[in-house]
Amino acid sequence: MSKLDEKVGKYIDVVRAKTGQEPDVDLLRKITRGCGPSIYNADRETIAASQPGEMETVKNNFLIRKLGLSDGPKLDGALAAVIEVYGMSDTNKYRAVIYYMLTKHFGKEDVYR
């Protein structure tokens, strides 16, 4: 099993636990691969949702640049909703899982097809 497969397996378990749904494994794999080498660095693999600067980075670099969404209150609302589902008290908010949840939230799966 490759390191990427190990990460995807871990993220599949997290998506199941956090959402109670069966993830789209192909989409999750593509998002994980798109995160690049950051998934192998413990600090960069996770998102610090309590830090406003980190959430702005997710909004600008992922939601606006990657998914092609327009800036506005709906982006902040979606970030808050996804973090609430994930659990604010959970210190390991995996970047790939948050990106997956946001992609599903906005119905932007085609970006990765």
C-alpha cells in the first residue's frame, strides 16, 4: 500500500465518522492528491479552524481559486457549517477532508473529474 493510499484510507474513516455518510472515494483520492506533499507534513496536513488567517487561506486558495467560487458571505457560512459538522473541538481537522466536505457542499465535484 502506498503512502497516498494510507492517507486516503485514514480520510475515508474520518469522513464516515464525521458525516455518517459513505464518501466518494474517487473524489476524496483526487482531492488528497491535489493537496500535494502537504499531506505528509503533520502541521500542513491539518487546518487550524480557530485561526482566522488559516480560514481566509482556505477560502482564498481553495474555494475561490480552486473551486472558482465568488467571494461573499456564503463562503464564510459554508466554512462555518463544515467546521461545525467536523467538530470544532477536534484538533486534527484534515485539510483533504475539509476540502472534500466543501467540494460536496458546493456541488463542485466536476472540478476534479
